[in-house]
Amino acid sequence: MLKMKKNILKITAVLGLTTVLLNSCGPNENAPLVYFPDMYFPVAYDPLMKAQDAYSDHENEIPAFVKNNGATGLSPVEGSVAQNKDGVFEESKLPKTPDEYNAGYDASKAITASPLNPTNAAKDIERGKMLFDRTCSACHGTGGDGQGPIVQSGAYSGVPNYADREITVGSVHYVLTNGRNAMGSYAGQLNAGDRWRVAMYVINTFKKSAAPAPAATAATTETTETKK
């Protein structure tokens, strides 16, 4: 008799545990009890929209969001990620139509020197090489011949050889910022100043005859001023 009671208790315990487990695996919308709603109802914020909790009508009242009219897309914290620390980028100049893009690209070809401080040209080009090798060489190749490992694998084609292109530091920067043909914008991978540094490296290394000599120009100016 005692043994039968023990068996009944075991069976009851197993059935009870099974019921709990089955109920806990039910549909999300019918969850009977949620201890951590932020994890149970993940929120994908639209940076331009007001943030709301997915499980209530209560608007997010985080002070930074409220100050930004509820939008979650905030500027980087000072001292963290400086997207334009060199002060060489204006959001208003981004093309908004195909005509604006084409006009901007044509105009960029007339730019033969970057707006960065010419006395730092050597360091800027050195950093440009590092960024090019990490970000661009997979397609363009370390030799700028358009034969990077992705192209050689057959996964992608049509990458031009810089030596065959009529480009300037301005046009390379423009394409890095806005993209062109099959190449997308790299503004998300390289900040404003670094896009100029990569462009400087490309021109200095792969189109050397067309590259300006900002450091020499600066030195000439200094000499002229000294003579005055």
C-alpha cells in the first residue's frame, strides 16, 4: 500500500512538472507570467521614432530620449566616437537625388588636395594605407589593381585598376562617402577625416604622377613668407 502511494506521488509530480514545462513553452502572446519583460519582448528601436515599451502603452521617459523629442538616435557621447573630429564634413552637402550625385561627382574631380592639415600629410597617408589595407584591399587589392582576394575567388568582378582611372583625391573621397555603381558608401566604416586619408593614400600610391605634394607646397609657402 505504501509503495502504491509513493508511485502515485511520483506520477503526480512528473505530470505536474510536465504541465509547467509545456505551459512555459507556449506562444509569446499568451505568456501567463513574465518576470523579465524586456528580455521576453525584445524591442527593435527605430532611431527616428519615439521609443515605447512593447508590453505596455507607457512611453520611454529616458531623459536623453525625451530631450531629443523621444527619438533614440542620439549623437555620440563627447570623447567616445568622434565622426567629424577633423571638421571636414558637412551633412548638408550629401547628394539627395541622382542629378545632385552626378553633379557632385563631376565637381569632385576638380579637387586635387584634401582639406586636412598639409603638414600632417605623411602621417595621414600612413594611416590611409592602414585603413585601405583593412577596409578596401579585399576588393581593390593591396596593389590597387582591382584583384583583391574577393575578386580572385570569383565572387565579385568589375573592380577597376586605379592606374587606368581618371581619378583625383576628391573623386576617391566622394565615392568613399557616397558610393558609386556596385560600390556602396563607406561612410559607416570610415569617419570623415579617414575617408580623406584613404583617398590621399590611393592617389599618392597608385596615381603618384597626379598626386599633389601638400607638404612641399606648405614648405614653399613658409620659405616665401620668411623671405618677405
